[in-house]
Amino acid sequence: MTSRSIRFVAPLVLALAACGGGGTTAGPTSTAPPEPAPTAAAPADPAAPATGAKQPTAPGPNLTPDGVVFNFKPDGGGKGKKVFLAGTFNDWKPDNPQYLMADDDGDGTWSITVKLPPGSYQYKFVADGQWIKDPYSPGDAPDGFGGRNGKLDVK
């Protein structure tokens, strides 16, 4: 190689290395099937914001790839309300800020997306301190106070 071609090739090699290479990988080759990539551990906070994809607006809980989307439309609208989601997944804490629901588009439907591992969960909405069973929950269970909790099974 001439010094002129080295001056041209060296920056090209550096650019390819910086962007991850030119489509091939270095390292040993194997005929064994690749091992599955390790899965990320569940975050300490199971509540997770939506990833920007359009979320379902149907009332009640909706299973999505991003997690369970809980939607709630309080009677009389929700303007000026604080609406939380409380349940077995957050030790029934009625004012946990990580479970504060949002009405981002102002239509009166409050939503939150929660990543939940497979299992059975009970929950209620808490609007301005008032505990409310989700009338659209797929199931229900006694709440121990003469009322009912919403119940959801995540598979």
C-alpha cells in the first residue's frame, strides 16, 4: 500500500469501527445455535410510561406489549381530580405518585400503563380519596370492607 492509500483507508477504518463495523462481526464462529439473550430484570418500579404507541382507550384494563393500560372515566368528569391506581401490585397505597393516572388529552378518561408480571391482581381507582371499583374489570373479589375490588389475571 502507498502512503496515499493508507491516509484514505485509516479514516475509513476508524469510521467503520465507530459505527459498529461494516456488517460483519469479529470473533470466533460457531455452528452451535446462539444462546438466547438474557432478559432484563423487571424494574423496581413496575409502573412504566407508555412508549409513545397509541394506547387503547377502551374502559377497564387492556393488555398491551407495553404493559396493562388501565383506563378510568369518573362519573361527572374528572376535571380537577387526582386519580390514582391502587392494588395488590403496590400494597394498596392510595396516593403513591408512581401510580398517579393522567388525562393527557383532556377527554375525562384517566390512564396509566403498568408493567405487571404474570399473576392475579386486585385493584381499585382512588379519585380524590374515594375508592372506586372498576365497573369494567374482567373479574371481581371481596375487598374485606363490604365492597368489591376489580380483579385482573395477567398471563
